[in-house]
Amino acid sequence: MNMQRQSSLAASIERASPSLLSTHRVLRNTYALLALTLLFSGGIAALTASLKLPHPGIIVTLVGYFGLLFLTTKLRNSGWGLLSVFGLTGFMGYTLGPIIAHYLALPNGGQTVALAMGGTGVIFLALSAYALVSRKDFSFLGGFLMVGVLTVFLASLAAVFFTLPALSLAVAAACVLLMSGLILFETSNIIHGGETNYIMATVSLFVSLYNLFASLLQLLGIFGGDD
């Protein structure tokens, strides 16, 4: 009887090992690629801000983002997907540069940018660590997050086109919560094998960090009296 139990346990471990190795590989590759894309995007943003290049505008931003996102999704299983993800994150860095330049030109703008950057890093590290250590399954957040992101996206467009400061503030606050939820969701998704493509996992986490930073920057700018 004991021999049967030991044999069953050994078989279970043998079946689980490839899955665990695959999950660890995706997680490792995701964080490595995320670090590289953050450095690349940050460099593009800094260059854009220092040269005081103009923002491409809402239309070009949306077309560029969704176009490059579609391309990255199509190429996610090939080597070209790596080039595409750097194209996407570099473009997003370019759109962030003029925003950072705007805040840096304001009184206490450097402090605002630094606080937003630090806050983004702390939130990401804390939520990622919690998901990794607790190993909780946050897949139940998927539907709520999808509806929330769509709602915030439409509300942000309304705030831009109709110039509604109060709505912009509400959107920024909601975006911080939603992006925090997405970080938990995507990290959990990788841990539990729901996401097996590290390129798409990187894109999801990068977009969450981008929006989290931009939203914190807006909130800190408003409450700090920079806007």
C-alpha cells in the first residue's frame, strides 16, 4: 500500500515538474523583458522631454498604440515579436515624454515626477511580491477589470474632448485602482499558467505600469498645485 502511495506521489511530482519549470521560465523571461522595455521606454521619454518634442495628439496616440499592439499580438510567437514589443513600448515612451516635460516645467515639477515614479515602483513591487508569495488566484478579477478598463477608457476620452477637469480627476483615481488590480491579475495569471507567452505578459504589465505612472503623475500634480 505504501509502495503504491509513493509511486503515485512520484508520478504526481513528475507531472507537475514540467509545468512548474514552464511557469518559472515565463515569469523569468517576463521580468527580464519588462526591465529592458522600461529602460528603453524611459530613455525615449527622457530624450523626448529634453528635446521638448510635441505630443503626437490623441488620435495618433490611439492609432499608434492599437496598431502596434495588434502587430505585437500577431508576432508574439516569433522573434519579430521582440522587435514589435520594443516598437510599442518605445512609442509609448515617446508619448510620455512631452507629459513629463510639462510637469518638469512647473514649480515643484521635478518632485512630482519623482514621487510618481517612486510610487509606481513601490506599488508594482508590493503587489507583485504579494501575488508571488501568497500564490493566490486572482483570475476572478478578470471580468471586473475588463469592464472597468473599458469604462475608464471611454470616460477619459470624454474628459479630453469635453474638457472636464473633475472627470479627469475621477478617471485618474479609478485608473490607479484598476492598474493595481491588473498587476495582481497578470502576475497571478503567469503563476497559475494562464499566461504562457512572456511577450504578451510583458505588454500587459508594461501598459499597467505606464498608466499607473501617468495617473499618479496627474493626481500628484493636481493635489500638489502643479496643474
